[in-house]
Amino acid sequence: MDIEIENHIIGEIYDAAVNLSLWPEILKKIVDYTASKTAILTVLDLLNPKYNIVFTYNIPQASIDAYQDENVKAIDMKLHVPLWDSIGVGGVMHFDLSHYASSTNADKQEFYEKCLKITGISYIAAVLLDKGEYRWSVLGIHREAVNQEFSHDEMMFFQRLGVHIRRSLQIYKQLSFAQTMGQNLFQILDLIKIGIILIDEDKVLKYSNKAAQALLEQSKLFEFDQKNRLLVRRDQQAKFEKTVQSALYKRQDTHHDIGGVLELKAKNGQDYMLSITPLSSIQHLIQIEQGAFAVLFLSEKQQQYSLSNDYLKETFALTTRECEMCVRFVNGANMEDIATQCSLTISSVRTYFKNIFAKTQSTTQVELMRKLMSLSMGFEHIV
């Protein structure tokens, strides 16, 4: 595998977090690089459909239309989803569907006729990006029967890409909640609950959003030298610098690690999680000079769940008070706790939640919790 090409693709994956239109070209480059035929990126969340993503490359529209048939979707789930049970999120699998054309199994025959025959696809490599009761995200790369099956090196390449795609989608989710509120990326970043820091190749701080500023003041996690360069605890500095350099493509000894996740301990004894990712071609969105930059995402290790009040108001027409109760509820408070914390009677809290249930179309506390969790702005630090 070519390190330079792989690093270029990874850089574009992070750029796609703020520019979704890049995905078709990214899929094309993955297909070309691996001598495959077609590709698809699917990010589906039934509880948060506004931010669903489906991008394809070289898949005929007729095949895409056929897959919209509910029966075909059901067959796909029946045949292939159980195969994922043996691996977790981030895992990669290879499917050999070459026998579907001659299979006597009715489901396999129908899937072949409607989805595979038109493209000639037999081999599928897929990375599971996310999976939940209401969520399903996957990257699929496909080859024809005349090609060889995917090699071990290619499967490991897809798995490495999966880590960066998952991180990119985390960034996309954070930005999506705030995007309608800001005029440029700096304004958007200030609305996001997780701490975000931009540093250059010399580790000089170029920007920090409001959440990061609050965390830095509270934790004293970083120190700064005379040139405003970031320093962590001495025993953690080498690993911090190594991870930053990998996000800036300054290390060529390995192509397995571009950026990464660190657990840092501050002087106040608090543990923090730090994700470090590349930033290469979005400077025009944030009015910052050209150059190599890394993005640091910072949060407390045991962070509370946060929700976007603006999103809840826009989507469900919740009041400010109802939004406050949803935040308390998603962080584990029961009715009695909420009544005490909000200085209300139990009866009043139950009335509020009756309205919340109606507005969110939830019938049970479990269903409401699932919906709110799917909308939470907590950031997952993906190793």
C-alpha cells in the first residue's frame, strides 16, 4: 500500500466533516486505489434522519432504486446483518456473494437479480462504522467476479480508513447541530460543547473555542512556553508531540496512525480525553493563514451528556424549561430529582414531561431516553 496516497485520502476524509460534497470523490479514490468497481457510504439514524448520509460511486441508479424496495432491504438485513454479530464497531468483513447467482435460496436469488446482477458485483469489503437499535453506518467497497478477492492488506487498509471516517463523522455531527447558528466555522465552533483547539506544526495555539477556554482555565491541563506552544505534563509530552506530528503528516515511519486519542491527567487530578486529527484544506472557512494544522478535541473523561437547545426547539418545539428538563433527564435525574433541582412540584414536572412526550412522539421513558441520547452532543474519542 502507498503511504502517500493513503495519507492524502485520510486528509480528505477529515475535510469531508465540513464539506460533505467531497465524499463521492473520496469514494472514487478508494475504488481506484484498490482496483475495485463501486463504493457506498451509508450513515443512517432513524431517530435523527436530518443528518443521514448516503453517497455512492459508480453504482447505477437502477440498482440504487431497486434497493429502495422495502422487501429488498429486509432481505439484505436478514442475509447480511447477522454476519456482523461476530465483530464490533470498527471491524471489517469480506463477503463473497458469487454463489448468489446460482443459489436455490429464494432470498439470495432475489437479492442477486435486483442488486448484484446489474453491477456484476461478487465481492464486498465492508467496515462497520456504527451500529445500534436505530443506527446503521457502513462503508462498502465492491468488486466484480472477474477480479480477485480483497487481500489481507486491503482489508487492513479499509479498517484503518474506518477509524478516520468514524472520527470525521463525529466532527460532522458536532458541526451539524451548530451549523445553522454561525456565519463561519469559528462562530460555529464556539457553539459546540466540546473543547476545540487549533494548533500549527510548531504546536502554537492558533484558536480555541469557548468550551476549550473554560476547560483550560479550570484544569490547567496545558502550559504555554514563551512562544505560546502547548506543553502537557513532562511524562506525557513525548506521546503528545508524536501524535500531533502524525496528524500533521510529519512522521513517515508508519501509515497506521494519523492522529489519535490520548488520556491526559491535569494538575487538578481530573482525567481528560484528547482526540487529535488533521486539518488540511478548510482554512478558507475560518480565515486562518495557510499551513499545516492539527485539531484537538478536548473533554472530561466522565463528561455529561449535552443537548442543543436550539435543535430541540426547532425540531420538537420544546420550551426552554422543557429543554432544561431533557438535559437533566438524559444525565440520569429522575422525576423527584428534577423537581428538586428545578424547584418545582412533582405534579408540575409530570405535566412538563407529558408535553415533552407528546412533542417528541415518545410513549415511554425508555423511548424518550433513546431519542435524546441519539441527539446528544457528547463526543466519542475513537481509538
